[in-house]
Amino acid sequence: MIEIIEGLPDNIVGLVVKGRVTKKDRSDILLPAIDKARDWHHRLRLYYEIRTRYPGAGWEEVGLGLDQPVAWERVAIVADTAWVRHAVTALRLVIPGEVRVFVTSQIPEALAWITGEASRRRRPAAVAGRAAARPFRPAPQYLHEAP
């Protein structure tokens, strides 16, 4: 199952994967999220959190399946499974853009890294006298912390 993380800047596709991923997940959740981000941005960022011990289950039927390649500016992978972290580390040479791997205890750092530095959120024009926008803080359910 794929869950989209809401509240991230427009150029970031945030995913949480739990259990088995199917073609229906891909067509109903993943591709629309990428297409929505592409409507506003050419270079995207991907936050990909794996909350399953066997994330490969189901991916063989999903495939990459993107009609047009995505220009990933940054990719943050969060996983506690050692072989996933090692595989991503080995494959980062063929993934375009910056790639970093984090463990679950580093979720706040991963979110700060993926949203930081040149993150492009569409914002209304500044209004004189208004306070500056607060930094991004994800919802508690994505931090594995008590509220």
C-alpha cells in the first residue's frame, strides 16, 4: 500500500510504503501524485519511506512505468532494512540527482533534507507586516513520535 504524505512543498512527492504494493496503487496513487507535481515543477524531489521488511514484494508487477522520465533533484530513502539501504547506496550512481539513505530514527533529518535548500513551494506574494512563514513540520504520525 502506498500512502501520500500531505503538506510537503509542491515539488516533493512524499510516499510511505506499507506492505504489498500493487499496480492499482501505482495507477491510483503514485502516478497521479507525480503528475500533479510535474504540473508545476520540472525537477522533482522524492521522499520514499519504506515501512515493511520486504518492500520488494509486489514491485515486480508495478515496475517503474513512468511514461516520461522524471528529473529527480533529490531522493531521500528511509528504511530500517539493511539490504535496502545497501542496495540504494550501491545504485545511487545510476539515480539522477542527490540520493541519501536514512534510518527510521532519522525521519526528521530526512524530511528537513528533502524540504531544505532551494525547495520551491508556491507561496502568495509577501504581505507587508506579516510574520515570516514557519519552517515545515510534518504531522506527528509521520515522525513516529507521541503528539
